[in-house]
Amino acid sequence: MGHVYAADGARIPVTIVEAGPCPVVQIKSKGREGYNALQLGFLPKKQNRVNKPLQGHFKKSGAGALYYLREFRVDDVETYQLGQSINLDIFNVGQKVRVTGVSRGMGFAGVMKRWKFRGGSETHGSTSHRAPGSIGSSAFPSRVFKGKRLPGHMGADTVTVDGLEIVDQQPGRNLLFIRGAVPGCKNSMLIIKPSPKQPTGKSVQP
């Protein structure tokens, strides 16, 4: 994360994202696959680190081996070609976007960290400080309900944040400056799409 300054001097927290180039590896059409979609790749990879089936798949587009492959639905595929590079010029400054990523994994967490439980008493001889407490029922229903908030694996979930604004972009370096925080940690992969939400006001220009 970083920050930029608006024309009036306001400090805007931003997340700097490398968005592209993403070559078109495969084109799926409604007549053949039943729907229109583009398979995009990202982050070049050494050819000798790809198995034979994927080597043949990448060879059709001529884009070389890539680390990530993701599919995006489109209305019309006639305007796209194999190997065509999709860059951040499809976005505009001030546009709202929807960002999807995998949240940071926290490992096994207790109820106080995972669900913000208050915890037990710290004084007066209490021996239950961070435990969840009683979770069972009486004679009826004599079981623990599904979905009970208990200790467990925290994080490492697919999270989507909608309505984030593009504050600035640097096409020469393929960088997007997105207002606020996005899911995931450094060097993680994100999926950025135009948001169906419309801007509610004037965007702040850096």
C-alpha cells in the first residue's frame, strides 16, 4: 500500500497493483463451448517448468508460458484474437471496480481473534479467560447447532470487495492505484473487474 495526494492536498490511501499485461490464451465461443469467455494469463513462466499438455495449450496463443490462467465472461468474442494483450487501458481513472482475492491466512485461531468474543473474567478466581464457554443445549435439542462460532481455521478465504475506485494509473509500468485496501497479501493474485455499482459522487483526482 501507499498514498497519493489530491489536488486539494488530501492524502488518499491506495493499493498499488500490477495489472497486466494479460495475453488472451483461449477464446471460448457460445457456438462451441456454450458461452462467450476469454481465458487470460498473467506472469511469464519458464517454458521448462510447464508440463507437456500446458505447453501445447500455450503454444496455440503464442503468448509463452504463464503462471496464472483465469477466465472472464464477455458479451462478444469477435473483437478479440489469440495472443492479444489486455492491459490496464480498459480501466479509467475514477472508475469503480470489483476486486477478488484470497485473504491472508491466520492459521488456527480462537474465538476471541476469529469472532471477536469478549472472553471470560480476568479476576475473582476465574480460570476461563479465552475459552468460548458452554456451547451445548439441554435435553432438547441435545446437540450443537450447525454454524456455531467456534475456534478454527481463520482466513485464506476468497473475498470480494466491491465499489473500489481507481485513483490513478501508470500505463508504462502497468500499475493501478486503487483507493483503500484489497484482499490478500503482497505478491498475491487479484481479479479486477468493472463494478456494477455506479459512482455516487465526483472522483478525487490526484
